[in-house]
Amino acid sequence: MFPRGRLLWGLSTKPVTFGETLPVVLWIYNPTDEPLRVMTCGDIEVFWQLELQVFDSTGKRVESRAEEKRRAEEERSKVDGRPLPQEMWICLRNIAITVPSHACLHGSYSTADYDFVRDLTNYYLLPPGRYSLVPAAKPEMQSVPGAGSKSGPKVALEITVKKP
């Protein structure tokens, strides 16, 4: 679990075999005495799309599929001289979800819930091995020991992708 604003967020997964879906479950806990809201796009989607990083067992950051695509587009633009298209963030579904006081909202491996369960293989190509899924260090995470520092431990979810 790690702080994101006034809420605590967490992630869980289970070992999978290469080629299977790799479910990651999001947990959001409200430790306060009042209900708090998260937005499906402005908070949850931004988190899934922009605030997670994957590192392999050697500590090297793994590029996301979106980063690989963008890099390929940059290379093509150098060859044919056309400018790169501007990236735009478009949100068509920004719904408020209330997290009750002292309660935890989360998905499950057996129930498809777009906001709270994502297939990490949609974002990353991960061959068999061990990985760490790490929330990007943000100012609100500085209260987590070692978060964002190069020397201390980071908040990380261990991921295991087994050989078929």
C-alpha cells in the first residue's frame, strides 16, 4: 500500500504462465473518518496509464507497449521527415466512486472490473522472468520510506511470469 492523496492504494497479482493474462488488482483504502472520492478517469485511469513502471530482475526499466510504439513512430518520422502527431489524453468516462470511511474497494481475479483489475499484458510484453511493478514516485508518496529515492527500498509488487 502507498499513499496517493488522502487514500492508500495497493496492488496485487499472482504468478502466471507466459501467454496467459496477467491480472493486477487495484485496492483503494480510505483510512479517514469521512467518505472520499476517486474519479474513474482523472485518478484511476491516469494511475494505470501514466503512474506505473515495470522493472526486470536486473533493475532495468521495461518499456511499455505505448512507449515502444512512440519510439517506433519517432524513428519513422526521422526517416520520412514528417512531424510526429501530438499525443492527446482523452477521457470519455470520468465517474466519481465514493470510498466509504475506513473501507477498502478492490477488484478480484474472478470478476472483470475495468477500473480495479487490469491485464498487464495489455501494457507490457513480459517474457518469462521476475519483475517489479512500481508506482512512479510522486510528491504525495514521499511519506513512504524509500519511495522515490535511489538508495532506499521502493513500494513494489513482485510479478512472476513462468515458462509455458
